[in-house]
Amino acid sequence: MELLPERLGHTLNATLWLRVPPARLEQAGAALARHAEVAFAGAISGPHNLLVSVICRDAEDFYRYLTT
């Protein structure tokens, strides 16, 4: 089943481009994938090596996610 996040009150979508030491990439991606706010986490190539798609209710919720 596919749901639109907006229908559930989640109006903010953000993409995080992260640089993680290659030896920690799998561990970091798996840890982030367990977060309720993370819709997708995957290894990529280029200057950043981890892409994370985050869905939050609003900017305040996103700030809370980033800081805690």
C-alpha cells in the first residue's frame, strides 16, 4: 500500500546528503533506516555517499529530528 504523507499530516519532505566514512556506511544507513521519519536511506556515489529521505509533520518536527 502506498500512502501520501500529506494525508497523514506530514507536510515536510527533506533530502539529506551525508558523507559517512566508507567503513561505517552500512552501519549508518541501517541505523537511519530504523528511524520512523526516514522513508528511504541508500548508499550513493559522488561527493556524498548516503542519501536519506525524511518525512516530518512540519519544520519544528524536522528540527527536532535533526537535533535529537
